[in-house]
Amino acid sequence: MRSKRVPPRKLYIADLHFFHNNLNRSMDMRGFENYEVMNEKLIEIWNENVNERDEIYILGDFSISKAEDTENILKRLKGKKYLIEGNHDKFLKNKNFDRELFEWIKPYAEIRDNGRKVILSHYPIACYNGQYKVTKKGAPITYMLYGHVHNTRDELIINGLINITRNTKMNDKDTGEEKNVPCNMINCFCMFSDYVPLTLNEWIEVDFKRREQINEFKA
């Protein structure tokens, strides 16, 4: 019997920071012995959860090392990889870097994922394209996926901004009904998913639970 082919998935992740040893001892406090150990663990987790047909959108800061080192990592990772440029991706400045290891490299992108619009940026965008579009039942149509801020004070600021936006009222242009302003921003920081690239639906669930805990703690 012929086995069924697993359909490709769109997966997302941000701020892996391959080779970034300082993140084990400061800011992220990842806790790996060194970057060599971290690199190997991140590769292992990636390949255990990704198949060759998957499309993985990396939202910046993939690697802080030189071109050759970064190429070696990319060659070991499964799937079709797309890169949104991050501020630490200095390897892109090397003219000898093999850019074909990514399907494309962009500073910003808008894609479709199961009927929804997905805004991809390394930096969070508070007023993103398509933010106000929802279904007739009020379900989100557009999501803004970002990285850069890790799990820092800046992410708490973004969380506060999201709460302010969602609690702001507007009048529906068609019905005149008063509604809350939509805001569907998701930080795809790799540590929030235990370094696993996730689907949009999975990130929606992770983000909801995490922000709910943040708001409960602040209350």
C-alpha cells in the first residue's frame, strides 16, 4: 500500500541566534553550556519537528556568525527555508554567502496561510496592513508575526499596546455598530515554542495562553 504524503505546512519561528553564546548567560538565559551545544540541540529539535516539504519562515536573527558557519547550519536543517532579515543577520553582507539556501530573503513579506493574510516582519508593527479586516462573524483575517524583542521589557510594552488597542472602540463603517479594534500580533520568539517551528494555528494558541498569563500576573 502506498503511504499518504504528508502535506507541506507553513511554519514560523524567530530569533534562533545560532552561535550566540551570550544568550546562554544573559537576556534569554537559555542555559546551554556553550553555543556548540545550543546549535546541536536547536538542529535536533528542528529536524524532529520539520519535514522536507515544510515551508519555514524565519523572522530574523537566524545566525550571528560568518557566512560559512551559517551555510553549514542551513544545510543540516530540513525543509524549505525563507528568511525575513534581522538586525543580527550580518552573514547576508558577505557577497559569497549562498543565498540559494533560502527560497527567498526579504526585509518584509505578506503571505497567505489557509485563507488568512500573514504579515511577516522582524520588528513588531503596531498598525499593520489589513489589521481591521475580519469575517462577518468577527474572526481575524490578518495576523502580524514578529520577533526581535525576545522575552524582554519591550515585549511587555508590546503586550500593553495590544491590550490598549483591543480595548479601543471603533464604529463599523458598514453597520455603524461599535466594536473593539482588532489586534493580532504574535511574537514567534523561539523560546516560546521550545525552539520548535510552529504553524499559525499553533502560534495563535501559544500566544493566547502566554498573554493571558502576563495579564493575570499584572492584575
